[in-house]
Amino acid sequence: MAYTDHSDPHASPSEASSTPSSSENSSSEQSTLGRRDFLKRTALSSAALGMGLWGSNGTTAKGAVRPRADVTGDAKNVIFLVVDGMSQGTLTMADHFLQRHHDRTSHWMDLYRNQAYDRQAYMDVASLNSLVTGSAASASAWGSGHRINNTQVNTSPSDESYRTICEIFRDAGKATGLVTTTRITHATPAGFGASVPRRWMEDEIATQYLERRYDLLMGGGGRHFAADRRDDGRDLYAGYADAGYRVIRDRNDLGGVANAEKMLGIFYDSHLPYEIDRQNISSLQSAIPSLAEMTDAALQRLARHEEGFILQVEGGRVDHAAHSNDTAGLVYDQIAFDDAIGTVLDFVDGRDDTLVIITTDHGNANPGLNGIGDGYNDSNPMFDRIADFERSNEWAFRELDDNSSVSAIQERIAAASSIDLSTEEAEILQQALRGEYEAAYRPRSRPSAVLSALQANYTAVNWIGSMHTSDYVPLLAIGPGSDTLGSFVRNTELFDLMVDTAGVRSYAAS
């Protein structure tokens, strides 16, 4: 039996043996430019960074352009972009990787470099019962305006249900959409649209989405819709179709989303594959859309709605890669999320009616590129080895178990990462697969943690652990209402921002 990574602490009990898967005024010239045009036309790219245009305190050099949105009016639309489980090192490494291997910088960091935002802040994302939050509690704070206990979804400690933001926007006559790379029934999308006592009640979450008639749902999670996978035997695919939803299961069907009345897109049985696997396995690439593609299709459909919309977009598998200390899985999925940011920036270019929020729900495992070698001269070439990876560690472990030989381990890791483990290194991983390895910090004894530590000898990327952290997280806001945020916010404040700026507060208590 292949090794299964049990590093996801939020898997349901029944999944225990499953793969876990105040602003300066803009100049008159700036005010004629759309935000996206500005980002395209400025020269503050990786080349400019190398020329030293940015001061050590993060301010622009003399004469550099400082854009401001100059947006007035209420928000017709709200787009909430959340990458699950992103530590600061994750954001940094994705930007480094894009500069070194794709001759560009990340959209997220360009917003900072060009000051093309209306508010930046740090956010306290603690749950009701812990400084360290889970995804369900974090998303529910945004989705209901209440802090809740970890593992619950928009419910009080006594299981009282809270009204969700998707219900509020729906009742106000606005369209609603959820897009994710996880199961659509997973914690973060559910935090905007469902209310259940425990986050792993995913069959019930799928049913609630149907009962609440949300307009658009896209992601993975087929096992919670198929009759032969649900505990109650109900065929939810048929249920959605009977309710007027267009149901799609393949990337090639995305073209029809814009004209659908309502849409359910389920592209995998569980979470969507890691982006590095999707890109390098032709069958996955042909059948499964990228997050940016799903985001674009969702925006085309929701923008048809005259009263406006709310859309949550989640890059969910960054969190899973962090739990399993999978460096390549992490970086590629972070970049895929960044591509979705680019899609949203294209959509809002020239518009003054859309509030965009970009953030993460919590840190996870705090990875980072470490200094290696004399003068840290080895850090760059070691980090560049990530470009040679072709598969996630999850893929590698599918063919490894407690009976795997040293040579089989070496071959599988080389196929995934182009790293040639020494015999001694492969023996360490073999011990971990057999449950015979014990690290000083015991959670680091799992095979996934051991492999990541071995890979760190080649990539210079290491981790502090494999669980969520209590970090305050970065937050950017663009568009109407953004200027009402402070520079340090509590997560529940985003619920208030969205309902007040969109003018739907009166529906929150109904």
C-alpha cells in the first residue's frame, strides 16, 4: 500500500486513511490610466529591482510613479481572493521564482511595488478558541462576521447557525460565486456559503449549496455529489441539473459557462491536482482547468448580472503543500493563484464599481529560502533547482510504502524532482516510511517532513513545521470602501466592509 500523507489536520474522521489531499492624490496623467494599464506600462519589474529603484524602507525612489485608485461610490461587485495557508516566505519564493525563470514579477508583489492598491494592512485571523486558526474558522469570520471555534463553519459554539455572506448577497439580488482548487465543499468556500457544526460535513455542504441556489460553483469534490459516493445515495449532479444548473465536468466545457443560468463545475473526485502535476501530466492538463481559467469563466458569467455579484476565489492547495512541506507543489500553486489575481486585475481595469480583496487565511509551516554557502552564494543555484521538478511530492509518495527498496525510493524521487538522493539519504526516508525514524521535534518524523528536509539539502528551502501558524497575514484592498480599513484589522472587519460597501447590510439580519 502506498504511503499516505496524513499531514492535513482537518481531514474528517472517515478520511483518516485517504490522501489529504489617507492617500496622496494621483497626478492627472495617472488618473487617465486604468490600474492594469499602469501595471503593464511601468518599468518597475525585476529589471528595475536590480537597478535599485526601491529604497531599503520599501518606498519608491525619487521620481517613481505612485498610483492611487481615486475610486468613489459604492461597490456593485465584490471579489475576494484568498490563498489558503500562505506564509510570507511562500509569497516571496513565488516572486523570486517568477523573476528567475519567467522574466516577470508576481502580480501580488507588483501591487506593492507600484503601490497600486487603496489599502494595505496586516490582519489578525485568530479563531474564537485559538491564536492559531483553521481555515473554516478564518473563512467563517469573513463569511458571517463572527469569530468561531476551529472546525466549525458559520456556527456558534452551541451550534447556532449564522447567516452567510452569500445568502446576504443573494437575497439582495446579487449573483453569487465560489471558485476553488480544493473540493468546492471544503472549508474556505463553505465559509462563504454554508453553516454546519463541523467542516467535514461536506455532503451536507453540497446539499446546502443547492438549497440556497448559489449561481456558480467550480472546483473539485465529485465524491460529495455522486450518488455512489454520498452516504445518503443521493445523486446531487442530477439534483443540480433538475434545478436548472448547467453541470460540467471537463475543462473543454468552460466556454459555455458565460451563458449558463446557473453553473456547477466539478473537475475531480477530491481536490484538484497540484498545479505542477496538472501542468506536466497531459491527461490532467486537458481535463482540468487552471484557477485563472475558472476565475475568468466565473467573471464572464457573473458580470452579466445587472445587480452585481460576490465571488470568492481560493487557491486552496497552497495550504496542502505547506502541510506536507512540498516545496514545488507550494510554489507552483502560489503562482497559479497569482495568475488568478492577474485575471481579476484585468477585469477591474477601468472600473470603479468593484471591491477587490487579496489575502490569506493563515500562515502554514513558514517555509523560506535559507542562506547557504560562503556569502550565501549557494542559495540562488540551489533555489533554481525547483525549476527542474516535474511532479509534486504527493505524486512521488503514491508509489512508495513501507516495503519500498532504497533503489525504488531513489528512482521515484529522481523522477519527481531530478534530485539524486544518496544511499544514506534514501535509507533515512525508508526508515520514515517504515515508522522507524524519530526526529527531535516529533512531527518532523513523518515521511513528508523527512523528504522535505532531504530536499532542503538541494534546494535550500526549509520549514519550521507542518501546521498552521499564528502569523498576522498580509491584506490588500482595491476599490470602493477600501479607504475605510485601518492598517491593522480583525478578520471579522472584512465582513462588515463587504456588506456595507455593497449596500446589503439590511439583508444580513433577515
